[in-house]
Amino acid sequence: MTMQKRKIDDQELDAIGKHLLAASRLTEAEIDRIASASGTFEGVLGRIRSAEPASDRLRGLRGFVLAHRMIAGTSLAAVLCISAFALFLQQDRTAHVSTDIHTPAAKPGEARPSTPQVDYVKGFTSGRADLRPDAPAESPTTQFAIQRENRRQQPRVEQASYSPNNENHFVAVTYTGDGGESARGGRVVRLDVPRSTLFAMGFDVSLENDSPTVKADLLIGPDGVTRAVRLVE
Amino acid sequence: MRTDSQLIELVLDGDENAFEQIFDRHKRFVARTAARYFQRPEQIEEIIQIAFAKAFVELPKFRGEHELSLPSWLGRIAANACLDTLRSQKRKPEDLQCELTVGETDTILDLTASTAVNSEESLISRDLSQKLLAHLPEDDRALLQMLYVDEMSVAQIGDLLGWSVSKVKIRAWRARHSLRKVLKKYV
């Protein structure tokens, strides 16, 4: 038996649909009977009583979650404040150090005044030092801060005693711009410089030796460029 | 006879009998709302219980904060309870949809065409109609019942369900479209 579908337009479909909807619904008498069933109100009261402890528990849970959120928020705020304060202190110290870095000015024609200590760097570096020639006069505390800051920024820097009785003299490196700039200040660092580099700079060093490097003092100008070199060994 | 507002005041003061009076006064309205979504008596009874229990808990918020009358407010709670129940049923479907036989389809068409129906025909018609309309989403069916059978206006439906007029119109259009699809498939 095959099903033959009729062609029905939308209006007819709507009419059938309305009829089906009306037919499928419960009658008023049936609804009354369901609504008036015994025990319905007791069921309502039972649901209310079971809902109340649940809502209390929910309220307690909400309080617990809220308290946890408050603790987490406060902790986060504290961490942020501490971080911001530490960052501020660090920036302040950096600014203080960079402002106060100062080396005694060398007068033109005179030997550069000796500094109490020289940074001793293992390996050759051409990095620019952070120097401010026009900074105010330093105090011992400031110098200590400078040295500490230098140690922090250059972990490989060691403190080495500087011998002012060294017989060698600084030899100017002529290709490094205005030599008069070094009169405004500078810095002496001791490095292990490769022999080949010194040879290329015009120093008379033997290229064949046990040690591939030679200790040398570098006079670094305020702009961070090497002005002069002095052999130590 | 006390008004709804007076009864609410008494309920808020802890009078359980006042709440029973509210229940007795509006239970048919809530049942009628639930009957648009469900056909089984136990389902309707459950919706009545859920709706009134929720109304009792939320009653302090009703006082002075809602512009709706108490029946409208209860109707909205019942409708939302129905929709929540339908959603949970969709997650764990229990009702199986049955296909209509050719004979049943013909019977539907015959009963649709006839105007005078006796009680037996009415029962057959309802059974087959429910079987056919089971292919329609319950919320669509309820919406079409409100529109076609209860002849509620779009604004009234919007008030009952808490929807805007445009949302009711859009949902009604979709429901009509779904009904036509079902009828085209089976009739």
C-alpha cells in the first residue's frame, strides 16, 4: 500500500495545523482535575522546604567564593604594588647612578689623574660605558653605588687593584674622533686584549706567546669609545 | 475576600494559609499554561509545584518591583519552568517519536474535515494529533497553541513569556514554518 500525498497549499496546511493543535490540547475539565489533584499543594510545600536549605547552602557557597576572590584580588594587588615599588626603586637607583657617574676631569696636557679602582674586564669589549661628564661631584657613597651598579650590569667585571706606578704610558688611538673630548672625563678599564688586536693597533707585541691575550688598560671616553691603550704586561 | 496584594502581605508575614489561598486561586491558570507545553498529567502537576515553589521563594521580590499582576507573574514563572524542563528533557530524551501509518494520516484528514465530532472521535483525533505534533518542538507547539487555539495577541504572549513583540512574531513565523514542514511530510 503506497502513500499518496496530496498537494496542499499553505492555507490549508495552516487550517489543518490549527485543527490538530486544538484537538491535541487538554480540555478545561481535564486541566481542572489535574490542578485539583490531592497532594499538589503538599508537593509545593515540600519543594519549598527542600529549596530553602539549598538556597542557604548556595548563599554560603557564594560567600566562600566571594571571600576567595577577595583574597586573590588583594594578593594580586599586593604583588603588583610590590613589583611596581621594586621597579620604581630600580629605576630611581639607575637614574641616580647614571646621573652621578663621574670621573675626575683630566686637564689637557696633563697626565690623567689616577682613579682609586679600575674595572678589570675579562675579554675585550668595545661596549659604550654610561658616563655623564657634566654630573655633579661624587661622594664616596655614590662611588660605591657606581661600582656596585657596574658590577650588576657587567657580571664578568672583577675588581682589580690598579698600579699607579706602572711605567707604561697610554698610547692614543688616533682614529677615535676628537681627542680633546677625553679631557671632559673618562674611565680606565683593564682588559685581556687579544694579541692580534693590539698588534693591529700598532703595539709591538709578540704574536707567538703562551698567552693569547695581554692585559691592557683602556681609557674610554665619555662617549664610550676607547681613546687610548696602555699595556700592563 | 482578600485581594492578591493582601494575601501576599500575609504570606510575607509568615501566613501559610494565605499562600494556600493564592495557590487555590491561581492553580488552574498555571495548569493551563503548563498544558500548552505538556500533555501528561504528572508533567503538568510537576510544573504547578515547581512554579508555586519558585513563586514562594521569589515572592519578596514581587512586592512593588513588578508591574505584572500576580497571575501574569505566575504565568511567566510557569512558562519559564516549562521551558527549563523541556531543555532538560532535550538533554536526556525519553519521548520517542512514532511514525504515523497511512491509515492514521487518512484518519487525521477525515477528522479535520468533519465538523461534528463525538467523544470517541475526539479522543482519536487528540491521540493522532499529539502523535503528529510530537514532531514539532514543544515550545513551537505551545506558541502556536497560544496564537491559534487560545487566540492570544502577540502582546499578551510577549507579556506571558517575557519576550518582545518582534521576538514573538519571529518565533511564531518559524513555528508556523515548522508546522507546515511536519504536515507536508506526514499528511
